[in-house]
Amino acid sequence: MAISKQAPITIEVGLDENKIPETIQWSAPDGGIKKAAAKAMLLSLWDAEQQESLRMDLWVKDMPVDQMQRFFHQSLVTMGETYLRATQDEKMAQGFSDFAAFFAEKLKLH
């Protein structure tokens, strides 16, 4: 099947003099998002040829720890949901959910 359209997604990272992220902005014009601010990002890409994931984990230097904890918790929940949609493996998806609940409990996020 031929690609009929390209949908760009861009990420701009503002760095300080030590190359530490100070700002993160992302745009997805097809989704109506233009230069939206973010404090952190976890980006994973699959390299099928090398059979490995490539990733970029960034956060701005002024992101509070409590927000980072919530960000990770929500990322764990989302990973479980995505895993279930991709694989239909309910048992392992439940494992993600159980760990996310454990994570939230230990950090007293609820």
C-alpha cells in the first residue's frame, strides 16, 4: 500500500549552555497542536533491522520530582494499555496494571 500523506510531528528542545533541556515543545499539525509545551518525554522507536528499541528520554531541569513520579506512573499505565491493544495478551497487560498500581501505592500517588 502506497503512502498517501505525510503527517509531521516535530519536537524542539531548548538547551542551556551545558546542553541541559530547559524547554520542550512539540507540534503535530494534523492534530491541531502547534508548539505545545511539555516538561518531559519518553520516545521509543523500534529498529526492526537491529531488533532493538531506540529511545530518547528527556525532561527539563526545573521539572519537580512529584510531577516526574506522576509522569512515570501514567506512562506505565499507558504502556499496559498499548501492550494489550497491540498483542491481546490480557495476562501480561494485567501485570503492567498491577505494577503501575504498586508503583502508585509506594509513591502515595493516589
